[in-house]
Amino acid sequence: MKGIVFREFIDMVESTFGDEMIDTILSSCDLESGGAYSAVGTYDHTELVQMVVALSGQTGIEVPALVEAFGTYLFGRFLELFPVFFEHETSFEFLNSIHDVVHVEVLKLYPDAGLPSFESQISEDKRTLHFEYHSSRHFADLAVGLMKGAFAHWGEDVHIDIEDRTTGEKQVVMFTCTRND
Ligand code: HEM
């Protein structure tokens, strides 16, 4: 996983829980990188999992809730860093562009990025988005947080129905997103 993601996680922990918390977490984890991440470097994604588990131990907040909250934080950061990808009328159109446009551009910038794949389809009446996540890194909760960030950004009221379809090593999750507004 690219260093940019680790740096954003550390920034979120610092701004939410304070500098001491990040020191506590880094000293309790046995990280190959030692906790020093360059934005363009590539690191084992399990280092992020270790840090989240340590943060969960310190705060009592469940791991999935922390990963989701990080996803929503990351949405805000991606919006600031790469505004060009967000020029869409609705969140569904934006999410529909992740696999074929956004993550394709990410791969051009960072050829060794480990990205999930998505199969997505907007219904004819545009009220439902089927968005299926596939990844060996098992970060579907991160996707949920990113999606919630998108719904909030476009000011939409969207219900996400989550169905785990994992059968093999890759995590497969179907998100059925329905507009309530
Ligand atoms: C809001 C919609 C988005 C969703 C649902 C999404 C989903 C994800 C997920 C779940 C991951 C973690 C890796 C994995 O699960 O295999 C990921 C990685 C990543 N995404 Fe996205 N993403 C979104 C938008 C974006 C945007 C707008 C950008 C920036 C232009 C971006 C850039 C990246 C980068 C840099 C990584 C890390 C790749 C790596 O560490 O090797 N994503 N994305």
C-alpha cells in the first residue's frame, strides 16, 4: 500500500486523538518500516492493519468502525488533493468512475499501487447503484467510509445495503446503494 495512505492515517490519528496516541501506537507495533512512510513508497498493507488494531486497543473503538472512519477522512483528503476526479453531478456517477477512471489514473501515478476492483452499475431510474468490491486486502470497510464521504459531499441521503459474497481468498462485497431523497 502506498505511503500516502499511511501518512493520512497517522495525520487522522494525530488530529483526532493527539500526538501521544500515535507515539503509543507506533511503539506498540512491530512495523518493518519503523513507522516512517514516504508518500511515494510502498509498504505492506498489514502495517496499517496493525496500527488500526493497536488504536482499537487504546480507544475501545471496534476495528471496522475505525477503518470506516478513516475512509471518510480519506475521502476529504482525496477531494483536496485531486479535485479533478470529483467533477460529477451525483455521487453515483463519481463512484461509477472509480474503477475505469480514478484508479486507472492512480495506477499511472503509482504503478505498484494495490487497488481494489469494482464492478458498478447505475439503475435506469438512477436511484440505485450496485457497487461490488473485490480485493485481496480486505478493506471493504474503507470503501464504506469513502462512499459515505461521497454521499455527504453531494448532500445525498443514501442507504447502503452490504452483502458479503466472499468465497475465496479475495473479499467480495456487494454494496447496493439506494437514494432516499
Ligand atoms: C470514494 C470512492 C473510492 C473508493 C470506494 C475507493 C476504494 C479504495 C479502497 C477500498 C482502497 C484500499 C485498497 C484495497 O481495498 O484493495 C483504495 C486504495 C487507494 N485508492 Fe481508492 N477509492 C476511492 C476513490 C479514490 C480517489 C478519489 C483516489 C485518488 C485520486 C483514490 C486513490 C487510491 C490510492 C492512492 C489507494 C492506495 C493504493 C495503494 O496503497 O497501493 N481512490 N481505494
